[in-house]
Amino acid sequence: MSTIEKLIVQKKFKSSYQKNMISLFYTVNLLSDYQQKLFKDSKITRQQYNALRILKGQYPESSTVGLIKERLIDKNSDASRMVDRLCRLEFVERLESKTDKRAVDVRITKKGLKLLDKLSDKVHDFESPLRVLSKKESELLNTTLDKILGKFIEKK
């Protein structure tokens, strides 16, 4: 009996693809919960952490909310509200756009950069559940996931 069969107490699946899908969903949820616990003390969510990482990649330049939304891993996140909350926490700042007076740019603050530095060890721990894989298995998983992701990108 496989691990997913034990966890959800199901012995039979319609197909191996259905079992793959259920295993992926279950694993993603466990990893998301694990990651969220790492950020709990920091008063940010994993989605906010993702936005801060995006802004750090643009630093010292600013970014647009649109660019953040485009690059977020969780496409269901409300980027505007997320930026508002990060502004209130003083991890990001809003700036007048240099190119469009009606637009607002966003830039990570020194406080936001310090938070990311402080979280770097915890984020390294985030990979620990995946370290049960050998290097070869990890590379195979990346190749497999790239193949699945490619199918979605094809449709756009």
C-alpha cells in the first residue's frame, strides 16, 4: 500500500493519473502548511514572502503591482491588498511612478530586506522535506514537473 493510499484510506484509484493528481494536491497542501508555519512568527504569509522576494529581485529599482501579480506563485493572491498590508508593516513603500503619473510603483524597504535576511535560514529549512530525495531523484522530479507545467504554458 502506498503512502497516499494510507493517508487518505483509499485503495483503488480510477487510474495512475488520478493517483498522481491526488498525491500532488496532498503534497502541495502539506508543503504549504509547513511553509506557512515557518513564517508565522514574522507576521507575514507565504504569499507575502513571495512578493517580497520578487521585490528584492528588482531592488534597488521599484516594481509595479502588475509585475508582482504576474510573478507570484499563487495566482489567486490579491496583489494590491498584499502590497497594502506590506506597506502597513513597512516592508514595502509606494512611490510615484517615473513613467506614468497615474500609476504607483512599489519598492522593498530596508526593513523588508532585513526581514528576508532574517528568514533565510528558515527558508532553507523549507527544503528539508524534499531532502528525502537523492540528487538524481530531485532532478527527475524537476524534469517531470517541468513537463506538466509545459502543458499549461502551451494553452496560454
